[in-house]
Amino acid sequence: VLKRTPLIAGNWKMNLDHLQSIAFVQKLAWSLEDAKHDFDSVEVAIFPPFTDLRSVQTLVAADKLSLAYGGQDVSAHDSGAYTGEISGQFLAQLDAKYVLIGHSERRTMHGESDEIVAAKVNAAIKHGLVPVICVGETAEDLEKHGQSAVPVAQLKVALEGLKADADVVVAYEPVWAIGSGQAATPEQAETVGAALRAVVAESLSADAAAATRILYGGSVKSGNIAGFMREPNVDGALVGGASLDIAEFAAIVRYQK
Ligand code: PEP
């Protein structure tokens, strides 16, 4: 039986400048080291602002930290006249492993369509990054279409044309649960997680479906993480607000303790 290594990921959004990021990563690393955290049993990743990534790379390399990191977005293009955009190649050169794609804040505030998300997923894979594909329904979607329909439709477009063995992570983030303090229930996360895994099986392959981590995101805290992690189709969490508090994030990472 293939075992999926759980992934706990922190999305910093537009918080912590490059100096703050150094202090934060050092303290987080000490905290996890003190607790003898086993990074092979629960992987940890952070998503700092672009301007922090060079500092984070330097610190992770110098201290040989087992901390993965990535960008919060990536351009669909490789290079050229795209003012303000960041190429996947640049992220890969900074040893980024992951990249968030299609976060609900990008979809709503920056007009990212499912097609743009799909183009970015392709760009990420082309540059050797693992896309963390964010999907989720709004409160209105939930009322109109139920819980799974919108995330399932979003994921189908995002995976179109990928190879059967593509390495992706899926983050199910109900928009109504993000930053609201009102998390989904573990049962809701499981229901949608199972539906999303079926999409991976159909769009990529059964092997990819067995290997793909499906994260839950939306008001995850140290007090509710264990309930989510007990579900067979929840393989980790994407954490926003709580990822900015070192003790709280470390407690989420150590949900098994
Ligand atoms: C997010 O924005 O990815 C998120 C899950 O935020 P929060 O944990 O603050 O709800």
C-alpha cells in the first residue's frame, strides 16, 4: 500500500518582510528541532512572499533545514514582457519545491480563471515545481450547487492535458472557511477530498490518485487539525492565519502528539 506523507503547509500571504522571514524561519526551525519533529513522517512547507525567498533559501541551505518552501503564485509564461510576474524558472533556481496556484484570493482579486490556473499548473511542472492546486466553493456555490461540484469542476480543468504520472498536490479550500474562523467539518473535508481524488484518478491515473496529497484549508488551528487528519482523504493542511504564529503552526505540524 502506497503511503502518502502528510504535508502541513503555511501560506503567509502578504505578511513578513525578508528580515522578519529570517527570524521567523529560525525560530520555527528551533521549535520543531526542540520537539524532535520527524520531517519524514510529516513534511512541512512554507509559502512566503517572493521577496523573502532568497533569504529563506540561504537560511535553509546554511542550517540544512528540512523545510520545503515555494512561491504563492507563478507566471504561466517562461520569460518576457510580463511586468510584475515571476517565472517558474526563477522559483526553481531558488530551490523552491512547491508553488501555490489558484488560491481563492488570486481567483477573486486577480481574476484568475480555471484556464489561467491550468496554464500556471503546466508552467510549474515544466520548471520542475510541484503545483499546489487550490480549489474550493464559495458560500453561494455551496447553496446553489452543493459542496463538491465547483471544486471538482475547477480541478478537472486544472489537470487537463497533464501526464498520467504528474506530481501535484491539491488543496481543498472552501472560500467560506478561509480566514472566517468557521472551518469545514472533517466529514465535509473527507467528502470533497474523496471526490477530488476520483478526479485525479480519472484525469491522470489510479497511481497518481493513490500518490497525490489532498490538503484541507480554511481556518485550520491546533485545536481542529487532528480531526481533519483522521480522515482517509485528507493528507495535510494548507494553513493561512495560524501559520504566522510559530507556536500555533508548530502545534499544527505536530498534530500527532
Ligand atoms: C488560506 O488562505 O490558504 C487559508 C487556509 O487561510 P486561513 O487558514 O487563515 O483560513
